[in-house]
Amino acid sequence: MKRLLMSCAAAAAGAGLLAAAAFAGPTFDEQGRIVIPENMDRWPTVGATYALQYEGDGGMTLNTVRLDPASYDAYAATGTFPVGAILQLEVRLPVEEMAPAKGGKTQGAIVGRSLHVKDEKGGPGTWTFYGFGPGAKTGNAIPRSQACYACHDEHAGKTDTVFMQFYPALAEARARVAQASAAGQ
């Protein structure tokens, strides 16, 4: 039984590494704009926040962060985001009193979207933010002079500029892989 569990753990880790190796990363058009990946709604959700006021119009928002599947697998297996990793932030307005609910809030219209891409355009290990609107096929790089870069460097610099404190699903996935690996030793 132990041998079977070890084989399964090794196969899962290997599959994650193969998926990461097969990931081509982002693509860009001839003007250097990022091509918005299709089916991002199918990517693993790594975090959701309510009322963070750094996006949209400064009002209350419901925010969902997703990570491309190959990078999710690579992070879970290695604890490191591969070059080409793409985090998607989707910012929505809250809707109240949506029937049949008798209180609370649910997601409404999208007010903003952005991608956080480990593309190393600013040097080794750097990420670039790209903004895009609903229905857009491409997104433009957000200038490095914008506050988002300094904020990520200051508050998440030790975690590859990713706010891991907001993404417990990534920490849990990494812990599961580490636990399976330790059990197989």
C-alpha cells in the first residue's frame, strides 16, 4: 500500500512538472500587447476578496483571482511561480438583494480586469501588470511608474511580488504536495 501511495505521489508531482514544462506562457501581438487568454473563467481560483479598495472606482468590490492551470500545478509542486505565470484579477461590483437571497451580496458587473504576468520584462524575477476591459482581445502593460508595482514590491516582495496572504488556496495546494512528498520518503 505504501508503495502504491508513493507511486501516486510521484506521478502527481511528475504530472505537475510536465504541465508546467508544457505551458507556453503569455503571447503578445505585433504591437507588444498581451493577448488575453481564452477560458480564464476555467482557471483555478486562488483567492477572493471583498471590499479591497485598490481596484475599480474605489467603492466596494468583489474580487476573484485565478492562476493559469499549468502555473498552479508548477507552484503546488515547487513553491515557485514559473516564468510565464499569469494571475488574473477580476473586479466586480456587489449586487444586493438578489432573489431568492434575503440579504448579503453577490457578484455583479465587471468593473475592471488585469493580469499579473511573470514575464521578466523588468529584469529577472519581475512581473508586469496588464490592464484590459470586458470583451478585450489584448491588454496594455501598466507603466512601471504606477503605484501597483511599488505596493507589490513593498508588501509581497518576499513572495515573488504575489500577495500570498490573500491566496490560501495556493498555500494549501503547496502544503498538500509537500505532505505527499514527505509521506513518500
